Amino acid sequence: VAEKDVVLAISKRLGRKLTGRLPVKVLYTRTSDVFVPLEERIARANVAKADLFVSIHANASTNVDLHGVETYYLNNTNDRATIRLAALENGIRPNGNNKADGEAGLSYLLSDLIQSGKEEDSIMLARHLQDAIITRAKDRYPAVRNLGVKKGPFYVLVGAHMPCVLVETAFITHRVEGKYLSKAEYQETLAEGLFLGIARFLRTGRMGKNL
């Protein structure tokens, strides 16, 4: 199971739901097996004047017992687990001499790059997504763990002109979740949760601030 394949499948399912059930236009950062640099993803969203940016991922850990869903918004943090995850997602390789696994390369890197005036909306979007994914997933997979909404220095979210979040849909390294991620039924469940979260956010009327 490869993250790039799983998250693309989930993203396409989500995109079809959005265009089929809401009056919205979906812009993908990729639709095939190609790598798009992190900074280019947000740049494309900004050029298109997108109203939302959702970055979909599958988590991983050397601790194969870790599992669950978590959603992040852009901000600095002192939490080392989040810093290690951000280093992984940002493409920063851990330095053997750095016990914080990339902390030196990320520590308050974003102090001048945090979204201005968009953090509140990003937090609300993250909460709606997290709640909807967990609620939907637990209907079919009761063991799904809610890891909550957190803040983190994720480079893929830097410079966004709109509410933006990063969703870690599951741990690909977990013996059960890893298998689930490759199955169409689980991908569909996650995509439906993501759709419901976005739809609920749109219904709050917060988008008026960004149009």
C-alpha cells in the first residue's frame, strides 16, 4: 500500500462527491501519479482564488501500534510528535544528531508565514472535517480512534490565501488501518466523511469572508 495511491483515490472520490452534490468547482493538485512540489500546491490554489484548501494524507510511524485520524491547521507547536510528523510531510529527513527529529529545521520556521486572519476559519474547517470523518468511520469501523484537531508547521499549508487544513486519514503503518486504506469501501467512507465536513463548513456561512 502506497500513500500516493491511497490519497489520490480518496481525493478523486471526494472530488466527485463535491461536484455531484454541491454547486462547487474542484481543483486537484494532481490527478495522476506525479509529484507536485509542496509550494506549488498552494500556489495553484491561490492563482485559482480557491475558497478552501484540503491536503489529504496517510500517516506513518515507526510505532506500528499507532492508529487514528487527525486534522491539522497551520501554526507552530512544541509537540514533538507533531514536529516529527511535519518534518516527514515537509520532506525533512531526521538528523541522527537531532533528538527532536527535525525540530531544528522547523522550530518556529513559520513565525512570519502564518495565515493572517484565516486561522479561525481553518480551525473551524478542521473541526468539521475531523468530526464528520470520525462519525462516518465509526459507523462501519468502531475501532477508529479520534486523535483530534491539532496545530502544526506544515509547509504545504504555508502562504494560503484561504482556510486550509491537512488531514491524516489513517496510519498506513498500522496492521489494520493499513489494510483498510487499500480497500474501496474504506476509501469511500473517508471520502464521505470529508465531504460532509466540507459541506457543514460551507453551511456555516464563513465562506462569505473569503469571496
